Amino acid sequence: ALQLARWGVTPNQLVWLDAPPSAAYAQAQDLLVRLGALNDDGSLTRHGQAMAELPAHPRIAHLLLRGQSLGLAPMACDVAALLGERDILRGAGADLHSRLVLLGGEERAARGAQGGVQRARQLARQYRGYLRGQPEAAVADPEHPRWLGALLALAYPDRVAQQRRPGGAEYRLANGRAALFSETDSLMKQPWLVIADLGSRQGQREERIYLAADFDPVLFDSVLAEQVRQVDQLDWDEREGVLRAERQRKVGELVLSREPLSGLDESARTQALVNLVRRKGLELLPWTPELRQWQARVALLRQLDLEATGTSQWPDVSDGALLKGLEQWLQPYLGKVSRLSHFANLELAGIIHNLLPWPLPQRLDELAPHHLTVPSGSSIRLDYSEHPPILAVRLQELFGLAQTPRIAGGRQVVKLHLLSPARRPVQVTQDLANFWRSTYAEVKKDLKGRYPKHYWPDDPLIAEATARVKPRK
């Protein structure tokens, strides 16, 4: 990505044997922006040009150049050499300080590590030959061990890590991921680290820390200030159920400090409420079974239209569409919500019903009615929670009805759940005529044995429907 920016081209302007994966290329560009190599428009900065001229990985090039500008060139070259070689002290814990001491000291390395140490020293000398010029703002006491963490943070701003609990093995990285020590290590005493080498092996769920150094977060106030961003955050305190507004200083996903914000902007406050509903789901709102039935009724009419013509005047009121459009239909009503419990006070029925422009509310009752009147005279509630809608009715109340009832202007046949006198299902059908013709005789025989006092005519099509044991004389 750095070389393409140097050439002034993008991947789609070149012919590739294997094109760079778009997600990986985007991540590379994001890192280069954080390293100061790219402008927001993707063009190369002066610093990026200097990085591209060094024969090193962009992370290492940035470390070298910034290290030189801070008067830390000798340490920066040693650190860069250590990062460019295999670990010269394998099995000696994760602390990179011990490697730095070995590399810069006169003592001889163990026999197995001698080759690696010599290669690293040679690479460090090469890096020193590449760096020219004087420091721009030399730091005090350039030999202090704290600068190792600073140099690593320059190369790996995404791997600055904060311990989850004191003395624990697990750390959270600035990129939002987690990493841990697989065994007890002296660095576990440190609340902050910068991780130089991490990875996962087959069968491991979390990434393991192999090389790291302790880190002083005070450096974010000085030489690493460019890595800090200020964010005004409005979110919910899950434990207390109240909206909190605070100004956070963050490095990636890690929060360095917080301070309360007063005088909230109303639109920002209600947007935070919308975000909460979007995150937790619509069940946060005071839904009732009746409202869910209304939602299903509208959805049925919309579906029938779309199947017939591809368009519909009925709006999409599915949960997905409602979540997507919260700013339009819900946000205007959130002015009095300041606690989680206040959502229960919303007049959700009125808010939801406003989604139907006139005359659709009247058409809804006509085409997808709450109830259907059956031959017995009873008004039976339809259940729209399934498709097709269900009409659960006692068999005796349908005597004399030849065809299955329909709704939506005749476009939708309902599903009949035919019930016994004890309101237990005895048959499910969408073809009532066929039931009378082919199945009723067997059902009648069974029901007559179980409910002998009830009315079981031989010909249900000419019999009188009843909601009683027997029809009135």
C-alpha cells in the first residue's frame, strides 16, 4: 500500500496476477494514516516519502524516523533490528528489555543464540547508516528504559495494551482485540504493555503474547500525543440504567481518562437513545400482543401486494425496517426519556400507528380485520402471528358454511383450527369444503362418542350453526 501511494496509483488501476484483498488493503491504508504516511485522501505525506525510501517494513521505517527525530536513533536501530530477526533469546520470557541489553552489551550470547545476535547487530549497524540529520526535539535521558515502550508504540500503535485486571495474564489491545500470556511472566506485573510479537496457534482461541515491553501511559501526553483522540461519548450506564455523557481521551479502543459532560445537545442525547434501542433491540420498547398483531396484519397486506405487483402502498414495518428507521419514527418521541425505565412510558401504540398514512388505518381494518363473524353469530379473533392467519373456532359454529373464509379482498384464505367443544384442535384445514365432504364423518363419529349431548348432524352444510350444546328450538 505504501509503494502504490508512492507511485500515485490505486490497486484497480493495475493489472494483477493476484489482486490485493480489499479488506486487507483498507486495513493497510488505515495503519499508514495512523503512522503519518498517508493523508486522508490516500496521497503520500513527506514522512511517508521518507518511510518509502527506507529498506524496511513501514512499521519499522516509522520507528526509525521518529526515533531519530527524538534523539533515540541508537536505541531505535537496535529495536528495529530485534524486530527484524527471530527472537535471539527464545524461552527467556517475553520482556524485550533483556534482548536489548544482550544486543548492546559486550557479553557473549549463549551458543545457540550467537548467530542471531550477530545478525541483529549487523542489521542495527545498517539501519544507523540509513539515518541522517539531527534530532528535531531530542528527549531527556535517551538511555532511560521507558523509551523502549515508546519506540514500540510508534511501530505498533494498534498493539498498545492495557491489563484487564491487576496481575492478570489477559490484556486488551488498542485495536479492540485481546491477548494473553500462556504462562506466568514477569511482565504480568505491568498494567500497560506494547506487544511486539503475538499470534495464535492451531487449537488456541486467544492470541498469545510472545514479545513485549512495559509502557508508561504518561508518554501519551508528550511524544505519543498524536495517537490520542478526544471523543464525546453518550451512552447508557447498564448497571444504573441512566444516560451518561462524558468526554473520553482514547488510544484506539482504550480509554485513558473520562470527565463528565454537561449541557447535552438534545439531538445528540436522543441519538444516544436511538443507538441504545438499535443495540438492545425493539424489545426494549413496550410492545403488547395487540401491537404485534397490528404489525403482522400490515406485513400480510404488504406481502400480498408485493407478490402480485412488486409494489405496495403498505409500509415495511418489520423489526429490521423499524430498527433501520428509528431516527424517523421513534427519535421525535424520546424527549422525556432519561432513564431505561422511561421507555415503558412511551405511547408506543400511537407512535407505531402513525406509520400508516390516511386512509390506510381504515383499509387495514377492512382487509385484515381483528375478528371474523362465523355462522353461529360469534365474533372470533384472527391470529396473524403465523402465515396464513389462523381462525381457531369450534366445529359446531361453522355448520352451514360451505367455503373457507377469506380476507384481504378475497386474496388470502385463512387457516382453520377446528376445535372440539372442549376447545381442543380436531382438524387443521384451509379447505373447509373438502373437510365436510371427506373427513367430517370420521370426526363426527369420534366427537359424538366423547360429547354425546352435543349436536352432531349428518349433513353439516344444512345444519344450524351453534355456540351452545344444541341449537335453540
